[in-house]
Amino acid sequence: MKPLKFKLVEIFIFLNLCYACVVAEEKIQQAKRTYIVHMDKSNMPESFTDQSLWYDSSLKSVSKSSFMLYTYENVIHGYSTRLTAEEAESLGKQSGILSVLPEVRYELHTTRTPEFLGLGKSSALFPTSDSMGEVIVGVLDTGVWPELKSFDDSELGPVPSGWKGECEVGKNFSSASCNRKLIGARFFSKGYEAAFGPIDETMESKSPRDDDGHGTHTATTAAGSVVPDANLLGYASGTARGMASHARVAIYKVCWLGGCFGSDIVAAMDTAVADGVDVMSMSIGGGISEYYRDTVAIGAFTAAAHGIFVSCSAGNSGPMPGSLSNVAPWITTVGAGTLDRDFPASITLGNDEKYSGVTLYNGKQLSDSTVPLVYGGSVSNSSSGSLCMAGSLILEKISGKIVVCDRGGSARVQKGVVVKAAGGVGMILTNTDTFGEELVADAHLLPSAAVGQKTGDAIKKYISSDHNPTAIIGPGTTKIGVQPSPVVAAFSSRGPNPVTPAILKPDIIAPGLNILAGWTGAVGPTGLDSDQRHVNFNIISGTSMSCPHVSGLAALLKAAHPEWSPAAIKSAFMTTAYTAYKSGEKIKDVATGEPATPFDYGAGHVDPVAALDPGLVYDATVDDYLGFLCALNYTSDQIKSTTHRDFTCQTSKKYTLGDFNYPSFSVPLETASGEEGGAGVSSTIKYTRTLTNVGAPATYKIYLYSQTQAVKISVEPATLSFSAQYEKKSYTVTFRASSMASGTTSFARLEWSDGKHIVGSPIAFSWT
């Protein structure tokens, strides 16, 4: 025990440190910083004859010593000044002030996602440009717009010697369209043409050229070259680059105006394997079926067997449970989260209530005076008029007004076109229950702003209670540092796994909301025929956007660790993913506002820097996947249909899904019969896993975290000591579960740590 005098000294030092912290905090509060004050010009009091006098009066009311740095007359109405936090808060409460925003420090970096993912930091773990240039990312999508600077090859050496692909010639696409960056481009249309007849080349290009934009966006997200001064209509300005900016790109066009056909997809996957891609990125989804009937799963198995990492989008059917697609365990299934960037636009109602929405509109703004406001459901001849569908709005009730439309039923930007065609001058797009508070920004063709459900309800309430409702929609801006971030996107498809509940899906989430990347020159940013704008970059959303983030990051890991298998790369992503913010608070689900669960985000949000050095991985071979299919009781014919291998499950061997070496745990439990779900009845289940050391020799200890008392978890052994790289060690997890009511779910977490690395795995329990 320490002597008393030493204890007193420690207490004295502690109290002095606390006092110093308080003093420092007070100084911070008193320190001034620059703020941008956005004023509502239409609410200028009549006592002022000039808005600059009003600005000066508002400022002097909170700070006698401050002065205006700039006054703004065009993009916004207002001024910038230096204030303390207390002064800024006081100013923000004044009538006529739309917002008082702290100035954002801008740097020339990426269009946000690499910075958000930590790739802006220097690290000895990052692969060299030369090793990165040996990795080839194959993208199966709508094609490519090769003229973009995102496919510049000036910083790249010769094409990898093992590349066997080619640049197919077709309409508006020559061999010169490819280079040392875009090293291959093919198109697959036979299945499509068999269903729809010959391609109408006046409508779409029978070549690898992208007439849609989706494929160019995903390809440049994964591996686009560095492009300074990238933006969409002035929004999200910065330096654009893909996740693996020095990797090569190979394009496989499989999607057309009429859709993406399985025969074309399989042909493309087959060709990509032969061509020699290292990563296969597919932002494509379809129905759910057993693996032997799933063409993507079948093609992906062969790809994985050839050492190719396959990344697929989880789907955009969230937040409905069990809405996932692409759930085969040899596929990395990627859900979507948000960035810390937003595109806010102010909405001011006639009752002076102010709200914030999002927009990417950059055309002529509405006048500063208020505009009549109506709800689509009240000015329609249709029972679904609130959705502002084509032909549903009554023109004489719309003309010259801002129309409030509910999200759903048709494309968001299409609603704006309908409003504009009916004579409306602006649109407020409101979320319903399905989308909650998720805000998706669009490059609308008229002044518009999208708002969350709560704001939407408040605006509708105002309309119904005011005899002359009016509003103003302000211009949009770009805001960095939005918190909390990430949150799980509402549209991101959710678990549990509808095909194999014992495999937890999705695997991870990555940025997928409001993502800036390259775009086609064939259509405008909305993709509508009426949109004649041409842009080099576009901002769109979906798990289609999160998938290529992981595809590019897989290329990064492949370059750093060329000996790793696809399963090892997936494991590195999953076991290093994070599930909480730096504050310790759990990642939220924007659809509910509540903490998300592994059914929403899988193992968590991808952290590529941590994934470069995961410590341990859960590896899997073709034999492991065959054992998995045997555990599903697949017949030899079904296994062959899935794997193209002649394989018969051994009758003397016990195959269990619990022993499949997956980086996460999903534990389906049966509810015992009887009252209250068979309360008091318990069952015991054991899962075995094997870890491979990919780091230095170390000893790892087990740590368990659970939110339920209904399942007791134990691990044997509780420590794993590795003396060499690639050494393997196995452990067994025992779950002793009490019966719970059917439909009950709960979660836990298992972590192995050597003090430097944390090798984490989510655990999901489901009673049925």
C-alpha cells in the first residue's frame, strides 16, 4: 500500500489537472472563430432600408467588437464574421437568422470517402504504387465512359504481364478507348437480345460504352485515377480518386436498358476469370434462391476458387428484415452507410419555422419572397396523389406553387419533373415511415429539398392548419463533418440471411449514400431524358455505391498481401470493422434512430487501415465451401451445379454449419414448445473456428460481450499462442441457450486480442 503522503500528492496533482482542464475549456469557449451567418432576406424588418444595415445590427446585438468579413448576395444572403461559441449561439436564436454555421476548413484531398475511411493518412502498411498497379479490378455493370480523366494512365507502367483480356470494338468504342488504366472492356448482350430482340443502336451502344452512368460510377469509385477539382454542379468539390487509384480496371458490360440477364452475367464472370482479374465487383442483385439456382453465386464460386475476391451489393430493399441478396458465403456482401458530408438547403415556412433538407439543385433559385405551398395529396385527382406520380396533379392547383411530395412509388427526380410540368415552381420531397430520417440528395431540375419524416410531418401539419401556407427553399451547400457518421442507410438491405440463417449477412457496410464518382456523357445527372446537363461526376446513392468501395479496398489489400486468399481478405475486413463511434456509442440506424445491430451492418463499418494488419484471419478453402454445402444437405448434383465439381459428401462425416470457418457467428435457436415459449428449457450448441496468424508471433486472449442473459457463452481454449506466421489454431464456442419466445433476437460479440490487434466477431441469436 502507498504511504498516505504519496496519496495526498496524487490527489493534489489530479485536482490541479482538473482545474486546468476547466480553465482551458473556458478559454476555448471565449476564443473566436469564423462563422457564416445565413440570413432570411424576406424577413428583414421594415425598419431597415438596406440589408447591410440589418446585418450589422444583428451582429452588433451579440458582439460590439466583431465586424463583417464578407457580405454575401448571391449564393446565400448573409455575412461572415468571427464570434465566440456563446455569441454564435445567441445570434442563431434571433428572428431572421436561417443558420450560423462554423466555417469548414477545406483541403485538397479526395471527394471524401478515402479521407473518411482513413486512407488520407500515411502508413507504412499501404502498398506501393507499383504493387498496386499489378492488381486488376473487374467491374460487371453498365459499361464505361472511357474519356473521363478518372481513367488517365499517365502515372501507370506497362499493363500486367498476366493480363489476357481485350478491348472489344463496337459502336462509339474503339481499341484506342482502352489504355494502361482501362486495360480491358467487353460487352455481353446475347441473353438480353434473346429476350428483347436486337439492340436498337439509336437507343443504346452495342459496345462497352456506358449509356447509363451506373457502371462508370462504380468503376471510378473502386479504382478511378486521381482527378483534381472534381465536383457535381459545384457540390462536393475536391480531388476525386478511387479506393485503389493505381489499380487497373477491366469493364464487363452486362446491363442494358432492359436489365441484366443471368446468361450474360455468367458469361462475363467466366470471361473475367479467364482474363485474369483479381477482384470482381458486382453491384447487381436479383431474387433469392438456393445457391445452385443462383447464377451470381455459381459464377462467384468459380471466381473465388481461382483466388478472385468477389464483392456484391446487399440490395436496396431496407429497412425490411430479411431483404438481402447475394448471400453466398464466398461472396462479400456489402451494405451501405453514410458519410460525414451532407448537402443542406434551408426551408423557411410562412410561420417563420425553419427546417433543413438536402439538395443538389444548382439552377435559378426561387425569389426571396415566400411562395404558396401545397401538399400533393390535396391537389390531385388520384388516391396516391401524395406521391406526385405522372398525370396525378391538377394543373390549376399547382401553378406557381411549391408542392410537397411523398417519397416512394416513382423516382425522386421524376417527381420534380411531374411538378414542373404541372406548373409548380419548387418541390419539397418528404420521407415516409419506410425511409425515416435518411436524406438522399438529388440534382433536381427545379428548386427542391428532401427532408426527413419528422420534418415532413411538421410541414404537412403547417399546410393543413394555415389558410395561406407559404415557404422558401434556399440554395444548397456542401457541409463536412456531419455527425453522427456513419449511420446505416435506411435503404440498405437487412438480415437475417433469408437463404442460410446460420450465416450472418450482410458482411460489412461501407459508404453508399450521396457518393461522388465519374459519370457518363450520354445522360444528365438525373438520368432523365429531359435532363440535358452534362457532367463528369455525379452524386448517387445505393448499396451499388458501397460495393465498389469494398472492391477497391480489396485491391488495396491484395496489393499489400498478394498471398492472401479472398476469404482471408474478407476476414480482415470483418474482424477489424468498427461498430461504435469514437465516443463509444453504437452505430445508429437512420431508419429508426436507434442503435443498429449485426443484422443491419454485419461485422460493422469497414476500416481499411486496420484491415491491412488484422493479426489473425479466418481463412477458407474450396474444401471448406464444399463442407458447407454438405451441411446444407445438398445432393451431389446440387453441389456440382454450384461448384462445377464432382463431390460426394461422406456419410461417415458429420457436417455442421456451426463448424464452417466464417468470421461471424449466427446462431439459430428453436423455441421450445409449451407456455411462454418453453421457458426453462435449454439447449447447448457448439461452433468451432480456426484462426490463421498473419502477423508476428503473439498470444491472444478471449473477450466476450453479450446483451442477453438467455445465452451463456464459453470459449475453449481461452488463449491462443502463435509462434509463427501462418500457424493455425482452433477454438470451440459453446452456447448454452434458454428458450425464448419465437421471433426474439439478441446479440453478442467475441474478440481475440494480443494487446495490439482486436480480432472481432459479431454473434447473432435468433429464436424461431
